[in-house]
Amino acid sequence: MQTIDLRSDTVTRPTPGMREAMMTAPVGDDVFGDDPTVNALQDKIASMLGFEAALFVPTGTQSNLCGILAHCQRGDEYIVGQMAHTYRWEGGGAAVLGSVQPQPLAHAADGSLPLADIEAAIKPDDAHFAKTRLLALENTIGGKLLPFDYVQAATKLAKSKGLATHLDGARLFNAAVAQAGQDKAQAAPADGALREAHRIAQCFDSVSVCFSKGLGAPVGSALCGSKDLLAKAHRLRKMTGGGMRQAGFLAAAALYALDHHVARLADDHALAKRLAAAFEKIDGASVDPVHSNIVFVDLNGPAKAKAAGLLAHLKQHGILATGLYRMRFVTHLDVDAAAVDRAIEVIERYFKS
């Protein structure tokens, strides 16, 4: 029985085309700056998103860390959401390694940080307080697309108060595809997604993009920003052990993903909505609105008694999902319509039994 892995979009395997691109990639020593494939990737993603420069790093955690620490000094603080990856899920790196204090705020239902709360959290210039230097947002956040007018308003507010802005865009291209899908008159999906990715990114001073989630590469993220900011980030990458040598083999996978896997993210979004619709038919199931490829489900009322056994039941039938803090299902490159339909069948049978 073939396993259907819905735990995360990080579990994808390279496609045959991606493997071929990796095997044939020209490489050099990236620590010396002479790996041609890494340089091509950095130039490509920077140009796509409208920045002067980009830095290829092993992980999104390191990309966000380098971004935050490039913007902030010891004793500074950044404003961030309670459920943001940079605050909750990255080991407290900015505080532990950079002595940069997070100021976490509660999210609104749509994943945003209320503008009034952002403004109220900005500290006055007083020796009693850490210096507020940075606003960090995430898009998508918990699978939700931040409304573009909100992104514009929040970053405009931050800049008016003298703050820098950073985007954890681990799933930026999922956000861009979802945003492009709101415009029914737009051109081809790939063109629309690239346009929206650029529009979102240009609201920020720096953006971290992950290649190993929805885009399907095995490893890697990029931090994009100004040349001056990236010079600081480059030093931080070295300091935190992120200098890789013949990294072009990995950069080739990311280049392939940017060329071939952006428009297809719409397929993942459609399958996530199909799975969500099946859960919505279950009495007692509460499903978050699905904007991209992540489905969050809470089981209450009649369904609550069976909630504890659902993940184990799915695993017995070769279907993997997570319930770390809420039940979560993620569609991706290695999950097709037949796999989602099989998962739906197993779920429906479980709740009917």
C-alpha cells in the first residue's frame, strides 16, 4: 500500500526532471562565491522579487535568522505574531543567538496582526525599553493568505515609524498563486503568480523564500534584500554554519522548481479545498477557510469522541497527518487527486463506523 503523506509539503521527493538538473549542474565553491549555479539562483530569485541581491542558505530557519539579525542589533526587538514561525517554531534563535527580543502579538482571525496593536507595541526611545527595529510578518500564515491591502497598510505603518520590515515568505509562492486566483481577469497562472509574488515582496525590506516546501526542492531557502543588508546576512550565514561548498547541486533543484513548480501550486490548493469540503460534511468538524495547501481541522461535538483515534486509523491505512496542536493536512507535489480521494474515503468510513 503506497503511503499518502499529508504531514507537510516538506516531505516531497525531487521529480525526475529535478534530479536530472541536479546531476548536470555546473558547480564551484560557494564559500568563495564561485559556484555558478548558486549565483544564477541568487540572481534569479532577487530579480523575480525585485531586490538587489539574494543569499542561498540551507534552511528557512537560517534565512529568517540572518534576516532578523541583519536588521537588528543586540538589545533591539522585533514585532511578530504569536503563531509566526520566526517566533514559535524556530527555537528562539533571534533571542538566543542575537539577543534580539521578540514582541509577540495575538493574531486576528485572518492571521493578520491588527494595525492598532502593532502601533501600540512600538516602544518609545527610552532607556527602559528595547529598541523596536523590525516588523516581521508571514505569508501565508497557517495556510492563510494575508490580504494584500493589509500587507500594504502594515508595512506602510512600520516604515512611517522608522521600522524595517521582513517577510517570512516560506510559502510566498503559495500566497502569490492564491492572490493571483482572486483576479479572474488575469493572464496565465504562472505569469499572474510571479506578478503577485513580486507585488507582495516589494512591500518589505527583506524576504525569505523556501524552496523545499510547496516548490518541491529537497533543500534550501533564499534571503532577498539590499546589497548592504545581504552583506551582513552573508557574514551571519558563515557565523551560523551555513556556508556550503559545491552547493550548486542543491541550487539547481531550486532553479528547476522556480521554472516548473510555481503554477502547479494551484493544483495543491484545489486538492486541499476538496479535502476540506469532505471534513465539512462531518458532524462536529470545524474547518478553517482554505486559501492554499493547508487544511486545519478541529473535531467537536459528535466527532470529538473519535478525534483521538483518527490519526492512528489513518496511519493504519497508509495515510500520514499531524496533530501537534491542531489536526493538519497538507497537499503537495507528491499527492494527486487519487490520493486525496483515497484519504477522503478512509476518513468518511472511519466516522461512519
